[in-house]
Amino acid sequence: DKNKRYEQIVIKNPNFGIRNLLPYSVIDEHPRYHLRLDLSSIDLLIIHEILRNSIKLKDICYVNWGCRPSPSEKYVFDEFRACLKRTKNENLCKKLIKGADVGRYYFNWKGRWLAYLQDMYNPMFPELFENDRICVNEVVGTEGIKASIICKGFYTDHSLSNVILYVHLPNNLLKEQRIEHNREYIGLSKKFSLKFILSIINSRIIWWFHKKWITNEMNIYPEHVKNIPIKLPTKQQPFVILYDYMFLLNTTEERRTKEKELIEFIDKQIIDSLVYELYFKEKFAKDGLYQEPKEYLFEAVSKHLKPINYERWNELYWKKQLENKLTHEEEKELNNLEEENLKTVKEVVEKIRNDKKISELIEKIKSHPWVKIIENKLS
């Protein structure tokens, strides 16, 4: 009835007798005006809390596909020589990353070259690729959303969403490309670290939010990524340090296998719990789990974290991967840095494991009914 305003929506499941009552406004609240039939009233409370005092990712970052090199045989090559034959200009031969190359906190360049020519279907614009940015794999796997920071100079195709802070794009480019923005967006983006944002995107709370609220599709597209809710923590540096740990541990498949238990502890126990606390601390206090709506776990973990020598290690690591031209001294330095950095990570994690207060806080967080709903849905 177009003339009648309904107050509630009743969702029934004839197979299981499930009956959900939802406010009619839930349709207006959805970014695409959809009604999620599997949404319960408790789910909606969790979603509202996640959204409360959050900003959308699109308010601080430009989000879009990579280029569309179609047909691929004209633009994508396995050898530099073949790419150069097509472009006649080595500056137009770009290293190409596809969705299959990106995992959680890592990416691999598999030797593909892109002939970056403006006659391809959608080349986007070079500045999108000539900046460090987050790339989100369009395929959501069983382990969750797969995203990593990709260094400037690597070009991506349309199997990845690129997420770049507005502050890293020049004003004239924003106008030329008709990118929706304002001074507030640019100023706000200055407050955020890509490494912190990546920790949020890869978290279980955002995976649940994506599946339960944004879409039930197995893929995640730029329109979905734009609507990811971001909350600003007291400090971002602990997330930055934890990102450095995760990227170091995930650099090779051999190391990912060898250090699997260590990676999962940092990812699922430390980072996920910190993100739960960031989004739910007010609810934790209201329910008596916390004395006040403070970041208690954040403070306890921060005391143990030690920065690793990430920048120099990262510089040498990529020089070896891309050029394979390390001097004997540089090779020795890289090996020493890897050894020292891994030792630091393992020592820090061991101290966190042995900290009784941290264990109790994580146990408290994981015991909250809302966290249980999220964890059980994703298990």
C-alpha cells in the first residue's frame, strides 16, 4: 500500500519458524536500500553500534577499480621484452598485480607486465598507481577479506579495488577526474594511516559487517569498500607496528606456512580483539564488561610492542625481488635485518602471550554476546 507507512517488517522462515521484527526504516538505512532477509533485531543493534561515531571509508579515501586491460592479449605480457615491443617505450611497461596475487597483508608480483596505453578500455589515471595504497581482492575467501598495501609503481587491474587517501592525490587531479571531494575530506584523510585502515578492512568485524549488512555476495566491489565504517582510535601507531609484523611474516609462502600459528595469533587474537574493543568499548562498559569505555587492551598491548626496522628491510626486500641486484653487503644486511626483525616479533608476541592481564582482556572481549555472534557467523 503506497499510502500507508509501515512501522515494522516481519520476516518469517517457514522451515525453522524464525520470526524477526525489524523497523521499516532499516531499508532507508541500507546504503543500497536493500532488505536483508537474514537480518535479526540483534544484528541490527550490532550494525548500529559499528556505524555509531564512524565515518565511511569514502570520506577519507578515493576508492575505485584498477585499469581494465581488455583484451588482455593486447596489454598483458609475461615478459618485459614482449611488453616493450607493444609500447615502444619502457616507461609505459608497468608491473601488473591481479586479484589472485593479493592475500591478507601480502602481495606477490608474478612477473606480469602491463602495456599501459591510453587506448585500453579503461586506463584510469597514473596517479592512482604511483602512490602507496590499499588493494582489496574482489574475491572474499573463507579466511575473510583479503587486502594488502601495495607499493607505488605496481599497477592493478579490475580484479582489485584501490584505496588511496585523498591527501595523496593532487587537487587538480581530483577536479580533472571529477572525484567527489571537499577540503574536509582532504583534511580528515591526513589523520589516518593506511596501515591502520588496512587492519580495519582485514578484521573479522568488517567481514561480518560486509556479509550481514552490505551484501551477501562472495565478492567485494568498490561500492562496498566505500561504505566500510572507520573509527579513529586514540593512537594508530600500535596498528602500524602490528602491520609491519604481519607483512614481514607473510612475505613468502614458505614463511607463511612456517609461521602460520604466529600469524594467526597476531591476526585473530591481537588485531581482531583490538578492533572489537575500538568499535564496542561503549557497549562493553554499558554491559559491565569494562569499568569505563576505554581501550584497556590497546593500552596493555601497546606496552609490549616494539618497532622493527621495517623501512630499510622493505627497501632491500623489494630491491631484491624486483631487480635481483643486491650487492654482497646489501644481501648480508637484508639477512641480518630479517633475522633481527623476526627475533623482535617473536619476543614481543611471547611477552603478550605471557601477560595475564592481556589474556583476561581478550577472553572478556571474546565472551561478549555480540562478539560471539560475529565469531560464530564466520566460523
